[in-house]
Amino acid sequence: IRFAADSIRPYMSLTRKIAVCISFPTEITPERDGIIIHTTKEVNILGYEGRHICRDLLEELDCAGASAVVVNDTTAVLLSGLVSGADGAGLIGLINGTGTNVCCQADVGGRKMIVDVESGGFIPPQRSEIDAALDAATAVPGVYMEEKLVSGAYLGEICRRAFRAAAEDGIFTERGALAALGLERLPTPAADAFIDGAALECFEADADADAARQIAQAVFSRAAKHIACTLSAVMRFCGTDGGAITVSADGSVFRKSRYFRSELERYVGLLEPGRRVNYVSVDNST
């Protein structure tokens, strides 16, 4: 909170209104403040329990007349799509980076309302033994199961565990198997670069590298398929009757992974044939 206050203090001469984007499950209070329920994406911090985010920020700022509200980050990304000129009637917000989420507009009592889906909390009906083992090793097991299949906090680790399983199943040469079993860490950007043709030094033989690359592609392709299913479901829920949709998207996996992005668009095309889907990304959207 002190770091956040120091970062925004220079801008307080321009405005007294503050919106705080929060990327964790948060209990919203009547005054639109928020209390973090628990962290996700393997972020480990202490001392947030029971604390009011905006109240603490305003106290630290000590700026007369300032007000603050908590804003969901995915909602902010949806609204950023309006900056690009997108039609608000067919606009969906998507984040797929360290974590994942989707939001949309829906009819609520005859009025249009932005609905935060919290899609990362979906419980997929089909998970592998690798997925179950990864979940058990996370900071908060048993929650945000979908996020643990599709987002940047986990894709590299899924690949690493899949390499180990492949080694145990005899997929690699003896040297390649030893390399896979000895791989202690694989960040998602490194796994993505490997898919795109970069070398992963532990796999010296071409056959091992080719096999590992196919495994990594399958992991990222599965993530794209899951996100495509989510987007397709939301498109149908919004009641646009096959009309054009704009997906206002942000997040490191969506923006930076060429393989994921191409697979996502391919799967959305298969699930929504004939529908025109436009993807936009606005810098500093949140």
C-alpha cells in the first residue's frame, strides 16, 4: 500500500479520484472498498487479511478530498475496448496473463450490467494427473482450477511436469530423459520461446527437442482451447445471436505468445463459425 501511494502521489495534483485494480478474489464492501479474500497466481504476501484496500491507501496518501474505489481488472480491460471504438453492445473483456478471467455485459432486470465471470474459478471436468499434482503443490490448492490450466503462472510448470512424465514413459533418449528429470524450473516465457523455435539447452538431441516441443505445444494448445470455450460460452450468453463480437484482451500470454494467440483464434473460429470476432488490445488498459 505504501508503494502504491508513493507511485500515484505525483498525480494527485491532476485528480482526487482513484480506482484501484485488484487481481485477487476480493470481498466488496458497500462503499466500494475491498478486502482481499486470498491471493492467487502463487503471489505470497502477508498482512492483507481483513484490511480495507482503499481505506489504507487513502490513509497513506493523506490527501484532502481524495476518494478511492476498487475496480475489477477484467472490467477495466473491457471498458478499455471502448477507447478503440468497439461497439459496447458486443464487447467482452479477457485477461490471459499470469492469471485469467472474462467479463461481459448482460441484461439484469432490464438493464445492461457488466458481469465479472471469474472464469478462472471454473472447475474443469477433465484434468490430468499432472494437473492434480500441480494443484496440490500450489499455495492455495483446490481453488481457481481453470486458471491453473491456462495462465502464465502455470503453463511453464505444466510443461516441465509433462516433460518429466514423458521421460518416465520412455519418450526421450536416455540423455534426454535425464535432462527432463533434472529440469528444476521452466518459466512460461521460456516454454513459449521454445515452442517458437528457441533452444532449450537441456535437450541436446534433435529427437528429444522435437518431442518436447510437441508436448509444450499441446499444453499451450489446450490452454487456448479452454479460453476459446469460455469466450464462446460468454458470446452465446450475451445473446448477440451470432453477431459481431469484440474481445478486448490483455495479459502477457495473449499479447506475447504467438502460438497461443493463433490457436485461440483457430478454436474460436471452430466454435463460432460465421461469427466475426475482432480482438483489440489497448496499452495500459487497466
